[in-house]
Amino acid sequence: QKMVGAMDTALATFNKTSGAAGEMDTVMYEVHSNMGPIAGTLDDAATAVTALYTEMATFSNMSKESQASMATLVATLERLGVSAQTSSKLLETMTMSLGMSGAQAESTLTDMTMFADQLNIPISQVMENLNSSMSVLAKYGKQGVEVFKKVEAAAKATGIATQDLIAITEQFDTFQSAAESVGRLNGILGGNYLNSLEMVNMTEDERIRKLMGVVDVSGKSWEAMSRHEKQAV
């Protein structure tokens, strides 16, 4: 009786907020049922469906089966610490900007949980970083997520925040800014170690690897550099 009452309240709240007029009722029931193994609550199901309905333009046009599957994933990630809004925005970006199908987008988010575990980084942090990076990495289409993984791994290795690394690599997106940045760094290191044309044509992760190696190639020791030299680099 309590469960029926709670479901009735959850559906009424959702329909009032979204204006769905009962459109998502069966999906909400299905998501709650699917979440049984992880002790998902009615609130979890309602939060996931609400986020997808409001954040993802194509969600309302999907089949009920696809809606339930996607909402179950979002609700599960919410239990792992990833906000439903973040997951929903990522699914929207992947389907609308990266050209993925709904199933591909779901598989990608699931894969990201394993990726986060491999790097020993909280899944919530990885998802937030991915969401923040998409405006830059969307230019790679479906490969944007793979580029992100390499950038995230570099961030873990260097201790530099993901968004800071992205900001560094963005300097090489145009020929003018690339030429200026390459010229400055070559001047600091005392040699022709970087080529602006090559940097423009590299992906973000390739640029990071290149930049990480130029100091060693130059023969200069980071520890031996003065404070001003380090700041310039």
C-alpha cells in the first residue's frame, strides 16, 4: 500500500512538473522495477525520468523500451554519485552532437564507469569532466570520447586539471595562435622543437604528449630552471 501510494505521488509530481500528462507513467514503473537489484527507490526513478524528459530533446520520441533502458542507466549512475542532469546532458550531446544512437550513447556511459575505475578516479568527477569538455571535443564526432579518455589519463598523470589541459591545447586550434605559442616555447627552450603546422593537425591528447616531451628533448632540466623560466613554460 505504501509503495502504491508513493508511486502515485511520484507520478503526480512528475506529470505536474513536466506536463507529460501520463506519457511517462509506464516508463516510471519499468525503471523502478529494473532498479530492484540495486535497491533503487521511486525517487531515483522519478529523478532519472524527469532529467531525461527535460534535458534530452529526443527522449520523448524514443520507444518505451529505449526510454526505460536509458532512464534505468541514468538512475543507476545517480546511485553511483553522478547527477541525473549530468548524465542526461551527456546523452543529449552524444546523440545530437556526436551522432551516436541511443544504444551507443548508453554503452559509452557504461564504458566510462569502467574507465573511471581503471584510473581510480571518482565516476562523478570523470562524468563532470567529460560533460565540460564536450564543447571542445565534439569536433571529433564519435571519436571525441576516446580523445577525452587520453586527456583524462594525462590529467591523472600530470596532476593538471582536465579543463586546464584542454585550455592549453586550445591554443593550437588556429594557425595564428599556434604559431605564437610554438614560437614562444621554442624561444624559451632554445631550439626548433615544435612545429605549428603539426600542432594544429594533432588531436588534444597528441598535443599533450608532444608538449610533455619537449622539455626532455631540449636537454633542459625542469629542476634546474629558474622560477621565471618555469612560469614562462
